[in-house]
Amino acid sequence: MFPFYFLEQTEVIFLAELRHPHLVKLIGYCCKEEHRLLVYEYMPRGSLENQLFRRYSVSLPWATRMKIALGAAKGLAYLHEAEKPVIYRDFKASNILLDSDYNAKLSDFGLAKDGPEGDDTHVSTRVMGTQGYAAPEYIMTGHLTAMSDVYSFGVVLLELLTGRRSVDKNRCPREQNLVEWARPMLNDARKLGRIMDPRLEGQYSETGARKAAALAYQCLSHRPKQRPRMSDVVKTLEPLQDYEDVLVGPFVYTVPTQSDKPKQDKDTITKECEPKKEKCHHHENHKHHHRHHRHQSRSPRMSAIHSERDALKRNHRNGLNSPLHYKVREAA
């Protein structure tokens, strides 16, 4: 079964002319009256959007995220450096499809435009795209360049780092726009850990994360001329595939439960518990008996002291001139 999408003439033209491992293959199309459909190659992993933001699913590992970023960057670089350059214009997580091995391929060329020719620096066009991904200068002026795609790539790279959507109205106001919230922290190694996807549980390359964050920072520059070309982005991402300094996640100790102990019959457990109770009662009785015995029995020294005190009391009653009184005073 193949996924079907509504057909636009420009999309058919681009996909028919362009061939690259990181672009989806056009299998065919159907056009009958107002019904227009096209057929892509089957991509079993679906879109990056589904894999990255789907709830209650296993989080994408760090190496897989960098692999996807590199594949998507290669697809954009191919479009920008083709014989007739193409500006993708709608680069976003939902348009990046993944095969069974998480190889990224760009799809949906409905908004793609031919790049500027000759001495032209940009293409003037009606502003179209997706909120949160479109470059600010394109939104303000309608001037479309290859650097508009670079900005959009920076947004997707930031999504891969943070695990957050480009725009999320469910978050607090200052965190709803991902770029505005996260970009100031991308160049600060001390703050980078705050924005990294917590579902990674610390299992990512610290060096690779810093380099990827610095790259995203450049791609998201408000000045288009300061953004890198996609070919340079590819060169930056390629070494990140080989970093092996993946941190180990936090140590978690699992407390053994009752189920971890050997199973015993209920009768056996009862029989074993009952003698322990009797033993406890016997021990308590022994403690009481010992306490009572302790009060009754005294050491010979204690007996002598008490006897002497009793004698002093009797002597006091009989008078101070008794022989015992003198004996005690002489001893003092």
C-alpha cells in the first residue's frame, strides 16, 4: 500500500526531473477531471514528526536523530546545487519521511520554487509555508532565497535537539515559540543541558550536542548572509555521526519486590510466622521477668551500702553518741 497525496503540477515536474537518495521517488500519478493523486514510494517509518513527537513511544536515539538530520541536509543541498537550483520552501518535520533504516527523504514539493537565475538574488513570491518554520525575512518581504530553507533546517535541527515542536500553544507563553525560547541558550554550554530532550535521559554525545547546537544557532541567524550553505551544513554534520562519547543515563536502583522472592505455599508461610510471634511473646515475658529480677537482686556491694545506711538511720534515732556514730566520723 502506497501513501497518496493530492497532485500539483509543480510537484510532479520536480519529482520527475530530480533523482537523489534523499528525495522520495515518484511512483506514478492519476489525474482525472478534478481528482488528482500521486503515489510516493512506501516509507514504513512515516514522518519525522510522528517519530519525534508521538506520545507513549520509544524516543529516537541520539545517533538516529543525527542520521536523520544529515540525510535531510543532503537532500536540501542537492536541491540548492542542482543544475537548476530549487528552493524547497516548506521544509518541516512532517515533510521528512523515513524508511525502515531511518534514512530521511524529502517529500511534498507542492510549494517548491525555481531558484533565482542570473544576477537575481531572490525570488519574489507570495508568502507561503508553515508557521514556526518560515524564515523571518521571507515572512516580512516575500523575498525567497536558498537561505530561507537553511533557516527552516535550523528549526528542524532544534526540534531534534529539544524534542519540542516549533510552535506549541500548550506551553507557557515564553516557551511557545521554540526558536525564540531556545536560540539564546544554544551557544552556552552551561545552559545547553536545559533545552536537550529529557527523553534522551542524558544518552547523547556531549561534544556532538555542542556542535549541533552551534550549527543550529548559525542556521537560525536573523541575517541570511550569516547562515551557512547547506553543503557546509552537511560537512559539519558528517563527523557527528562518529562521536562515541555518549553519556550514560542516570543510575536507577530497582527495589526488589515480594514477587522477586521464592514462592511459598500460604500454609508454610503461616506456620513459619506463628512461632515467630510466640518467640516475640516469650521474649517480652523474659524482658519483664528480667526487669523484675533486676530490681530484686542486688550485688554484695549494694547490699552493704544499704545495710550501712539503715544502721545510720537507726543510730540517728538512738542518738549521736552511739559507737556507730563515732566510727563513721573517724572514718570520715
